[in-house]
Amino acid sequence: MASDRPTRSRSGALCRQLLLTLTILTFACDACKKVTLHVPSKLDAGKFVGRVNLKDCFQSANLIHSSDPDFQILEDGSVYTTNAILLSSEERKFTILLSNTDNQEEEKILVLLQHQTKVLKKRHSREKVLRRAKRRWAPIPCSMQENSLGPFPLFLQQIQSDTAQNYTIFYSIRGPGVDREPINLFYVERDTGNLFCTRPVDREQYESFELIAFATTPDGYTPELPLPLVIRIEDENDNYPIFTETTYIFTVPENCRVGSTVGQVCATDKDEPDTMHTRLKYSIIEQLPASATLFSMHPTTGVITTSSSQLDRELIDKYQLKIKVQDMDGQYFGLQTTSTCIINVEDVNDNLPTFTRTSYVTSVEENRVDVEILRVTVEDKDLINTANWRANYTILKGNENGNFKIVTDPRTNEGVLYVVKPLNYEERQQVNLQIGVVNEAPYSKEASSRSVMSTATVTVNVKNQDEGPECSPAVQTVQIRENAAPGTKSNGYKAYDPETKSSSGIRYKKLTDPKGWVTVDENSGSITTFRSLDRETETIRSGAYNITILASGKDGRTCTGTLGIILEDVNDNGPVIPKQTVVICKTVMSSADISAVDPDDPINGPPFDFSLESVPDAGIERMWRLTKINDTAARLFYKNDLPFGPYQVPVRVRDRHGLSVVTPLKVILCDCVTENDCALRTDPRTGNGEVRLGKWAILAILLGIALLFCILFTLVCGATGTAKQPKAFPDDLAQQNLIVSNTEAPGDDKMCSTNGFTTHTVGSSAQGICGTLGSGVKNGGQETIEMVKGGHQTLESCRGTGHHHTLDSCRGGHVETDNCRYTYSEWHNFTQPRLGEVSFPRCPTN
């Protein structure tokens, strides 16, 4: 039964449908002369038949031909049918012709196509030979066609062990496709070792299968090592190339050069790489709009470039390309896919803005400012609201005085002409302007500057207007003599009508007059002094006094001007010496320099004449002398070795016109080296100086004094505490009460003395620590001090003035005080000597 199983399998395979096999038999003697391909009896058009190794036959061949038009041979040796074929006989032949371009060499390959039936017959005979020949347990290359049509199970190959001659061998396999996914795809006949496939395989899912074959005896003995078997799935062109995007969008600038890159498309193919199945070719099928061909595509890289420089966005701003990718290197039977490519034409500034008119006329009233007088429009074919479309306007001529400006309205792209500086009808009645326009973006085409800018002329007519008075010049001056008598009249500020050039009908009013020196005539504008004018006033700068005038016309229009009153100087101020105290350090100098100033104009000032003013019985000339240094200064010398001390020296100074002023100088002769040394002396003659202490020195002295008082206070307290206390009062006074009253308010303090007196505040209860109790009572504004002989007592006091006070004993019993009281002088005479001997420490409180 085991021997009959292979026979039944082979006979069953003969009855199934013929299937494509790729068994290629080459003979060693004429390997490039004859090739056998085993195919089914029926082949469809474009069907892959097999592959012939052309390189081993003719290395330099570049022309490949087939003697049979029903077959086509590609560069890699792949054989495809061009038409549907039905093999009527068991075998069909055709020849592959190989040659080079000059036909100097030629090679032929004979291709035989055989039915599957003949293949099986040869396989039976080969199996018989293999049974007689000794086989090796070694890997055998094996492959199968992707998406094979069967019949299934499809025989792949036979595995056999050399030990089968001596043992009964059982064959088995494991691995992917057997006991792992995809399960049960392959199986092997246990007795024969024939390997079969049970169903079609997709190469894109499984490129190959690595199986392990085992040879074992019925008793489990393994005479051979596991045999690795690799089954490679040969690719079939069953996958269409696919573009990476369904729609490509690219942008290219208009008017670009030929060959400019637009973009690149890309496609993928799942078939086996580096074969004709994945050799892709790109092409453009259609261009919309269907104008002249403007784009080209590289067949291998898919790069789209421009083939014309006539791209004009203003004519067509978008193109749509239908593109195709096809495998089998673009052969007509290759699988293909299409996609869409949209190319947007990007705008560049290739169109100049042009004025819609070459000339414009407008008008404006004089003295108007910041007013719009004209709008101009331009045409531009470039893309709206881009820098290639937006316009920049400029005034080329006629605006030398800066009266106009032109700006762009961002909404409408119009040029708006404004008056920014008032025009004067009396000066110019008409202004001619030349304006130009360009784009924000530079012009892209090469052109001269003359053709880049569009120009137009604008005529501006100036309208006359009643302007009112004109204050021109804005600052006018008049001259008035200083110290002129009040009521002096002078010309004032003059405004005029710009149309009549006359000042009639204009009224004047004073706006500012800092000193209130003048009045202004309303009709003529002349001024009259109200007070005497002083040129040397601090507020006067450079001899000019400014007032502000308001001029009004008949229609109420006004203008403002400034009238500068130039004060002519009068020699009314004599020269004076500003520094009236002079120090001469006698030990190092014998003189001092003095200088004078004159607030008048320089024409009434230097050179000055310095002299000593005589004073009766003073002997000024005998003690001092003056020498001139320059026009404004002199040097004062002392004579006869004067003693230290201050001196009064009157000095007269005259200006060039003889006006003089006597300045009493205080001259200090000091025993010093510098003037600052003398400023600290109280007695400059003797040199006895005043000692000035700083704040830190004073603080140190105060701290030292405080420290000394603390030490003294501590010594006195210690001596008093250790001394034996004398009896405070004579016995005859022990039964007496001593009361001293004043008008102080009640207090809270309690003092204890060493002589046995204790002071209490009224209304408080306390126990004294001394032998004799003394209580101070503040009662109704009076203070009472009572002295009672006895132990520790407590004073309970009434608050009424003049009331009798009772002392209650702490130990029980009742004691009444005597009515006898001592006078204040007696108390004072008694206590004062003792207060100088003792101190009163604070009594402790209970």
C-alpha cells in the first residue's frame, strides 16, 4: 500500500488542470541555445510565461527580438504573451534573437513551450533514475509562482534521504506554512517525501518560507540531521503602482525660465523590488486648460518642470494635469494608475500700475491745511491686495515748498492728495504738480527707470479768502531810552491786511506785559510808557523787554505778534565792589585784590578808577595805598606794619564818565596762612582762636559726664545704706503731726526715706517698712504729710479740704492725730540739712 501511494498521486495530478511551471532546463553544451518552459495549454494575453537568462548568452546585446509575434521578451529576459495562445500540440517553439546596434554579432536562443502532461512523464522517468541513483540529504532550491492557479495540491519537489536504501524512512516537515501561520499551506508525503502546496500564496504577504524537513525510521530513529528547506515565492505583477497622494498641489511663479522645477510626484509598488514589476514610468496624460504644452515630467523621477516660459497668471492662474504611473517600465501591458496635479501660477510684479488719466485739475482755498483735495486712480493687472498690486504715490515736481503730500488709500489703492502747508493766494494762484506711481514690490522685468513709473500732472487752483490781518514779521522792535519819563510815546507793533497791504482798520490789544510798563493804543498800535523803564532789572535780558500784541481785523480774524522794546542804556549806575570783606593774611601776604562791576552797558562802564576816600582823623592814606591792576581791578596794600584786626577802608570807584560810588571795605589783618584760617579766629590781632567742637566730640563729653554721675550716685547710695540711721525726730515731736499742704493733684508714687518716714497716696493702703509712719495725703488739691509715733499704720483719709484725718492702727486700736501742726518754715529748717546727707531710694511695693 505504501508503494502504491506515490503512483496514485502522480496519476491524479495528470487529470487536473494544466498549470504554469517555471522549470527551465538548460544544457551544459548549448546553455544559450535551448530553453524549455512548461506552461498550461491556454495562455491569456499579457501573461508572464517565464524568464530566460540573457546575460549569460550575450553580454553586449542591446537589441532583443522574438521570432514569434505572440511573445515579447523584456530586457531582464522576462517572456510575456502579446496575444491569447492555445497550444494545440504538446510543444511550441520560437527563437529569441540577440544582437547589437551594428548587427555585427548575433545570438539565438531556442525556446520550447511544453504541456504539463509531458512534464509529468519526464518526472516519472526521473524518479526511476533517482531511485537507482544514490541521493544526498541536502537542501534543494525550490520556488513556486505567486497566485498559482494549481491544480492543488501542487507538487513542488521531493526530498529523499540516502538512508532510505537501508531503512524505512518517514518524512515530515515543520515551520511557517505547516504548523505555524499560515497553517496547512504545505505538506509532505510521509513515504515518498513529495512536497505539496495546498493553495495559492501572495508574495506581498509571504516572500518565502523556511521549513525544516525530518527523516525518521518507524521506531523513531533519526538517521539524518534536520534539513532546512527554503521555498521562495516568485513574484507576479499583481499590484498596481499607487501615487502617494490623490491630488498634488504645486506652485510656480509666472514667467519663470524653461526647466524650472514645479514639483515631484512619487508612487509605490508592492511587487518585488528591482524587477520589471516595480520599474515605474511617469507621464502626463492630459493638461487643462488644453493650451500649448507648458509642463513636462521626467519618466523615472517624477519631477515636473516647465517646458515654456509663457506662463502668465493674468491669463491663466491655474493648470490641472492628469498624470499616470505604469510598471513594467511603461510597457503597454503594465499596470497603471492615474492621479491629479494642480499647478497654481504665482503672481509676480510683471505689470506696472498706470494712471487712468494723464492730467487732473483741482482747487483749494488759501490757508487751508490738512484737507483732501484730490483722489487719483490707477490700473494694475497683478493680484489684488498684494505688494505687486498696492501702489506707492510720490510727488515728482512742484512741491518744493512742501505744501502737499500724497498717500495711498489701503482700501481702494487710490492716491489721496492733501494740503499740509497753507497756500497763499497773494503769492501763487496756481500750482502745477507732477505725480508718479510704482508698486510696493520691485518690478520683475528688466526695464529702464523711465518706463517703470507712470506719471500724471495735477493742476491746483488756489482760491482767494478773506484772511484778516497778518502779523509779519512776527517779532518787531522799537527803541526807548532807559529811565524815560512816564508818558513817553513810541511806535508800536504794526500788522497789515495781506490783500490791501494796509494797516488801516486793524485794532491792537496788549496780551502780555510782565512789568506793566507800557500801554498800547487800540487804533494805531503805538505804545506809551506807564512807568520808568529800568534796563538793569533782573528780568531784562540783553537790554530787551518783550510784550505780546493781538491784532484784530474787521471780520474778527486775529493774529499775534511780539514787540521787543530795546532799552537804550543811561549811565545811571556807578561801579561797585561786590566783595566788601577782604582778609589779608599778614604772615604771607601784604595786599589784597579788589574788583568792581557796573550793571550799565559797557559803553558806560570800564575802565574804572580806584581811589581811597579821605575820612577826617582816620589816617586812611597813611595806613593804606591802592595800585591799579587792570580796567576793573586794583590791589590794596597796608603800610607801617599795622597790628592785627579789622579796619574800615572806604574805596571810591569811578566809571569812564566819572560816575562814582564809595564802597566801605572791611579789611581784616590776620595772623593766618589762608583766609579760612582767619575765619575761625575770634581775635585776629592776637591769634587766640575759638575752639569748635564737632557733634561726636560733644556727644563723647556728655557720655563722660553721665558716667561720672552714675559712679558718684553709686558711691553715695552704698555709703548711706551701711551707715547707722540716726533718730529722725526728738521725742517731743513723736506725738506731734506735721502737715505740709500745697495745691498739687493726687499722685501715684510712694517714697520711703531712711529717717522713718513713709509717704502714701490718698486712697491707698500700704504698710511701711520704717519705724515711724509718715503719710502724705493729697486731698482736694492739698497735700498733707502727717507724722505719728507708733508702729506701722494705715491712713484712711477723707477727700474734703480741712477735714480731720484719723489713723487706724494696723494692729488694732484707734489713734487720733493731734491738732497741733508745725509751720512750713519749721519743717523746712528741720529737713533741709538732713536731705543733703541722705538719698531716697524707691520703696518696694507690696
